[in-house]
Amino acid sequence: MKRILIATDGSKFALSSAAYIANLYAGASELEITVLSILPSVPPLYLEEHNDPLIRKHYAVWKEETLEEAKKYTKEAIDLLQRGGFKKSHIHARHVPHVVGVARDIVREADAGHFDACAMGKKGMGWFDDTFLGSITSKLLEISEDHPIWLVSGSEWKSRNVLVAMDHTPKAVQLSRYVGEMLRGLEGVKIRFYHYCTPFIENLTLQGRELEEIEKRIVDNERNQMDHFFQEAQKVFDDLGFDKKAVEYEFEIGKSASTRKVSQRILEKVQEGQYGTLVIGRKGATAAREFRLGSVASRLSTESQNCAVWVV
């Protein structure tokens, strides 16, 4: 049984994550969903409620009102999931108090519930109200190293068309295992592994045959590496029962590319292939502990539109 946590703040952006799950897993029975709402932090005035009966009275009203509002938010998401065909017994609501901070409280719930993924709208009106990703979403990406995060934007997706962006590390095999487990048993799934090979990160001044020889050597070596990684990934999908025709691989060469150009090319592929889901590794070739999120992953999370980005 797969388990997914949906975090909601009641905004239309947050509801998009519930719609995405309903679309992706339509007809699936082996899925349990928990819709989570973190209650607002207690205003400083109410922290003195034990000393003043009047404050205590107003605090009780405030608690009741915030809980009712949270229940409204989770009910909207649950109703959407039920309209998508999910059984009521497979959907749960949780309304938990603000303890440390919204992002850390979500991670705490993800830890306690052993969820396979945490899904949310990429930008909202409440928690996620900030430029691009939103402050809470950004923080969550930073601190959720052991939890796959699904960031959803837009309202219509061909969610079973999946693009897996591979970097030139063995993590591609780990991604394949996660993707395979999460999509196992779904009909109509089409998965493309994609690697954008950029021999140089900037335009070089080398000319003629010298440049061509260096470029060819780098590309050939990287192609051999990626071919091996994809063969290993294909074995994972074979073992999980996927049709071989459902899993493809593409190796593309770019002359030179900065981090920005790489992310732009990947997002272009998402649009060209009408992929509803983009899967990326949390870190790229730089595995240093101080970089909790790779530069390409950060850009893709921020700049993606009308798709779900799985940061794994």
C-alpha cells in the first residue's frame, strides 16, 4: 500500500496537488492518502490565557474557529479525491498544531507516518504566499532530504506521461526504483529517461580538431555511462512488471550549457512531450553535504509550470 501525504492551506494552488493525485491514481486501489493541515501559530496575546479569564474565553473561540477552518480545507481536498474515485476509507484528515514551523511540522508528520511522498501546490495564498515557490515550500525542499517532495502547478496534466531527468551519476538507478514503485500497476504509463549531455559549461576558445577531439571523448564517455545506467534502470522496471515499450531513453547533446540552460532544456522537453510529471534527483553530481538541493533541481522546482515535479 503506497502512502501519500497532501499538505493543504486551503488555497486553489494547494488543491491542485489533490487534483493531480486523483488524476494520476485514478482507478488505483493500493493507495492511502492523508490530507494535512497545520493550524496557525498561537498569537502572543493568547499565550497569557491562563492568567486572564477574558483572554481564555477569546482563546477558546479562536481555537474553535481555526480548527473549523482547517477542517474546511481538508474537506475540500477529500471531496475532490472522492470525486476522483477514491474510497472514503482510504482518505484521512489530520489537523495538527503549529509547533516549530510549518515546513518542519510537515516533515515531522512525514516522519511519523512513513509516507512515500509529500505532495503540495507549488505556490499558495497562505503558507506558500511568496515569489515563485513560496517561503514554506522552499524551506521544505531544504530540510526534507529523506522525503520525496511532489510540487504541483497548473490544473490539467497528462500525469501518466513521465520524464525522468538523469544526471551522469548512478542516482538514475535509484530514481528508477522509486518511480517504478510509485507507478506500478497503473495503466497507460509512459516513462522517458532523458539525459542532456553538455561537454562544456561555457563556450571555449579552442578551435578546430583539438576542440572536436576533446568534445568527442567527453561525449563518448558520458554516453557509455548513461547507457549503462539506463540498462540498470530498465532491469528495475522489468522486475516490477512494466511493459518494455512503456520505458524509453533519450541522450541529447548540447554544445555548452550553464545550469540555467540545462534546466531550460529539460523544461522544454516537458512541454514538447506533454509530460505531466517530471522526476529529478535532489542533488546532481555535487553531493556535498552543504548543498541540500542541487542547482538544476532548484531551478526546475522554481521554473516548472503545468506539471508536477518530484524531487527525490
